[in-house]
Amino acid sequence: MTTLRRVGFLGLGIMGSRMALNLKKKGFEVVVWNRTAARTEELVPHGLTVAATPRELAAQVDAMCTCVADPGALEQVALGPDGLVHGTRRGQLLIDFSTVSVDLVRSLAAAFEAKGVSFLDAPVTGSKGGAEKGTLVIMVGADEAALARAQPIFQAVGEKVIHCGPVGAGTQVKLAGNGLIAAMLQAFSEGLLLTSKAGVNPQAFIDVVQASGFRSPYFDFKGKQILDHDFATHFSVDLMHKDLSLLVDNAGKHGVPTPSAAAMEQTYQLARAGGLGSQDIAAVVTVFEELMGHRIARR
């Protein structure tokens, strides 16, 4: 069985760049590739090697990790003319940390396993801070053998690995989880807006929430962003819209009604139409502030 010494990482956005650096810090030799080449240049001083194409990367490593924005990007990286599949060899691992569709990860698993490469879908949660600190929660869809082999990589980038089932199960759980995150943030933002508009300090609302049975560290984090109107991107509006669209589509295939996710998908589409796509998901509250002519503020 191949020893995991050299790891390739494709997709160096907010999450991927930090995950790749943690792999290097934990002793792996890391080869990287990104569609926007400028992002790879930032990692070279840290001792990471840059590959010209995904195919070239695959030929150099023992395991490949992908963390890209959407299904189309992942399909191109994996199966395109210069895709990973053309440079693989038997015994490698392919770990996908992206959030894409269940159908796509199952299709990729079949394509790579036909080449003797074990595939794991392993979407993550923990946002930019978790990626930087190596404390991500990883939801894995894979067989037991592949899961065991991938543990050193998971331990380098995360602190909690949950085996959700066979390939596709990790993605299924991640989509459902992002629906919950969107619902939490939407209700929280509405509460802050109502409290502020009614003339009450919105911090009091946060304090009560965090002293109650429905408290969450998420509300401290997002509450500060909203009160400060600091929407530096941890998880973008565009990416949440994509995930909600995938969730609604997936639910339809199973005949499961998801009215809240469908409504939130349109809320995020409204935010994107207002030019907020690249901003953090907390910025969605500004759409409603503008509609009401009222800005949430500390008192």
C-alpha cells in the first residue's frame, strides 16, 4: 500500500490555501495547483511546490486533495483534458474537500476507482478560522479502508472526523448542515433587525440568546460581524447560494420538501443581485436594512 508522503492540493481559496499550509506544517511534502496561478506564488516561500496542471500534479504525489468552488470546477480539475485522472496510478487517494453534488462525487468515485484510486468525499465545516488553525470538522463518505489510510491527512487539517457512510454520505450531510447554518443566520439576523428597529440595543438580544438553551458560538461570531458591519469573507454569499441550490435539488430527488431552504436560496440570490456575492454570508442582513431604511447598530 502506498505510503502517504507527498500530497497534492488543488484549489487554493480561503479554505484550501490554509489547509495546504497545515499539511506542510505537519510534515507532508505538498504540491499545489490553482486555476488562478497567482495564488500558488504566495505559497512557494513556505516550501510548497507548484505543478503546471492537475495531470502533472497527480503524477507526482501519493494522495490528491481538492477544494474547489463548485461542481463544474471539480469536474474539470478531475476529468478535464489535463485533469487528475490522466496522471493517476493505482494505490493513490483522492480526497475531495469541496461541497458539490452527491451525484458528482459518486460519479467521480466510479471513474477513479476504475483506475485503482480510492475516492473519499470529505466536505468540511469550520470556516476560515478552522482552516487556519487546523480545527475543521470533516464529514467523510468512504469505505473503511480508504478512511483509515486518509487519517494522517485529516489529522493535519482537522480536529474531528465523522464517518457518515459510503461515498456521497459526507456530501449529503454537508448540504443538510449548510441549510441549518443558513436558517440559523437568517433567524438571528431578523431578530437583530427587529430589536434594533424597535429601539432596543441589539446586543441585549445576543446576550439573551447566548444565555439560553439555543446558544451557539456561531451567534457570538456572526453577531459581532453584523453589529460592526464587518463582512470580511469567511464563507461567501455566492458559495452559500450554490450550496442551498444543491440542497434544494438534492431534496427534490428524494421527494423531501425543504421550504425554508428554498426561501433562503432566493434570499441569497437577492443578495447576489445586489452585488454582495463575494462578501461574507452575514452581509445578507444589509439587503433587509436597505429595504427598511434602518441600519443595525450598537446603542
